[in-house]
Amino acid sequence: MTPLNELSATEIACHIREGRTTPSDVMTAHLDRIAAREAEVGAFQYLDADAAMARAQRADRQPPTGPLHGVPFVTKDIIDTADMPTGWGFAPYDTRQPTRNAACVEALIAAGAVPIGKTVTTEFAYFRPGKTANPHHLDHTPGGSSSGSAAAVADHMAPLGLGSQTAASLIRPAAYCGVAAFRPTLGGFPLAGVMGLSPALDTLGVLARGVADLSLATEVLSGQRLPPPPAFEDAPPRISLMRGPHWQDGSLEMRDVCVRAMTALETQGAEVGDIAHPDIFAALTEAQITVMGYETAHTRAAEFDQYPDDISPQFAALVRAGQAVDERSYQQALRTRERANTLLNALMGDVDALLVPSAPGPAPHGLAATGDPLFSRMWNLLQVPTVALPYGKTGTGLPLGIQLIARRGDDAHLLAVAERAERAFAACPF
């Protein structure tokens, strides 16, 4: 029998509805896992096990009405919680206590989900890492900035985790930790109560161990039911590989897993192909850096001015670079984004999704940095929905993966394609 903490969120909710387990039994299994592994993995910034159990026991006494009743979840520490501190990965804010929950936390609780604790983020969701290690190899980075949420989900400490992305903060940790993640079209999930860096880029996202859980969480967070997935038996999904302008900057393992993934999809009936990137795509990474720096210099000006001795050199450099960006350069970067999106829509034609790298390779050795965001920057600039899927491992057991990309607004269809791709990868392991 599968241990309760290894069940998916969908399975946990089903077991509770059918009376096969209880929210407190589920929470006990997850807290036991945390007790056994947290000292090594370091996923949590704040954890009160007694409070988490008390929440689960309250759920025991309530009828299972919501779709996530009794399902535990973890929350990245840039997301406000009324009963737990939210410190943004910044030491002077360690005891900062919000007075209300962020909209996303409130939505999950309203659906019956039970908070466990707050997970480690890098400082201001940027580059300075926290204490979290990769659960697959403790001397490798879990990625960032959603480090703790990715590690907790990967290590079966929680079935669902809230994260965010401004450059690669969701997709890269998912790739390094071997879990699935969904970043919707910009604005797809509510950002009220989430620390901001860059309004043109900031996006809430969710991590899980399978696409069905991503879809379930998406319905809750978006407040909308997903349409029934298409019957791909009659019209198989059309998925094309786009190597992109940075293909040669990635590792051989990254390139190999993308090719293997395309082969698996074709073997399982998908229509596959290749799409060359437009020339303008070579300018997207720098455009993302321009937009992120310019906007961050405005949103986090108070911390930069008031805490010069506490802010990391990496974050100070980001703000200073943003301060040096003039309005004309910023607007030019936004225009580049729109021209690229127009070309992307035309290029994709009747293609359902693009398959692209999710990271330069497996998780790098060491905990002093969180890896390179290169392979997600341009997609985040374009504000398109993305799904990260794990596929295979290196010879030393580090996860590998890919990401699927769709047009802006095609979130539901992308999740349906991702579920089909997940099945194809399971049928063709390596």
C-alpha cells in the first residue's frame, strides 16, 4: 500500500471523500516525513507541526465539500499568510507577520486544503540562496527561487507547493528536483498578497508530482473549471521541438533529453516536428533582463535604500542595473516582446505546444548558487503558459526534464497536452 505522503493530491482528496483516510492521518504522514528529512533537505523557512496538525484535525470534523479537502500544501515565503510569518528570504523581515492570507492561500484553504508551513525562497525571489538542498543529491542545488516548495514536493513532504516565477524561479527548481510545475499565462492566478518584483513578469505558479494535480490546483487558483480535455485519439497532439537561440549553451544531457522526449511522444502517437526560432528571439533574454531590472528598481526601492548593509551583492547589482535603464530602453524591450509574440503565434499555426529545454542541464553541484535561468527568461517575458515535466535521470540520479509552451491564454489546452506527454514519458522510460 502506498504511504499516504506519497499519494498525489488528487488521490488524497479521493481517499478522504471515500472515508479511506482522514486529513489528520494524511498530515501525520507528511509531518513524519518532514521530521525524518528536514534536517538534511532544509525545505522549510517556518514550520509549526502542532499548528499544522490542529488545522488537519479541524478538517477531520468538517464534511469534505471542497475539491482539496484535507490535502496538505506548502507556501513559498514570499506569499502572505495570516498565521505564519512571511519574510521574503530577507533577514530583516524574518518576523514580518501579515494580517491576512494572500488570495492564492485563501483560495486553497476555501477548497479544503490544509497549510503545512512556509518554504524557503531566495532573497526577494532572486539569486541569494537559502538553506535548501536538492533531495536527490544533497550537495546539489534545488534551483531557485522556489527552492523549498520544489524540494518539499519532490521529497514527499507535501503533494502541492505554491511558487512563483519572474525569470525561471518555478520551472528551473521543478527541473532540478524532478517534479511537475505549471506557470499560467500572466495574470492567470491571483497575485494579491505576493511579494512583487516585476509586474510585467511576476507570475504565481504551482508544483506537484503530476499533471492531474496541476490541473486540479489550477481550477482552484483560477476559480474556473477546466474544459474536458480533447480526445487526442482522433486528432493526436501536435508538438514541435524549438531548440531556441541558446541551444548550444545547454549541456549534452539537456539536448539529449529533449530529443528523447520528442521520440517518446512520436512513439506514443503524437505528431511531432521542428520549428526554427525567429531571429528576434535572440534578443528576448536581454529584453527580459531589461524589463526585470527596470521594474525591480522601482518595486524594491525601499529595501535598497533602507537596508544597504543587509541586501546581497547580487540583488544590489540587479537594482543598480535597473536604475541605469532609461524609459526608452524599457519600452523598446516591451515592443520586442510583442513583436516576438506575434511571430510565435504565426509560427505555431496548428501546433498545440512547443517542447523546449527547462534548464541548461541537471542541477549543478554546490549550494552557493541556484543555477542559470537562461532557458526560461524569454518564455517568461512572452507571458506564455508553461508546464515543466520530469523525464529521466542522469547516471548519478539527478533529474532531467523539459518544458512545454503554448500561446498566451491556451492554458487549459496546454495542461491537456502535458497530461498526454506525461503518459508518453511513462510509457517510454530511460
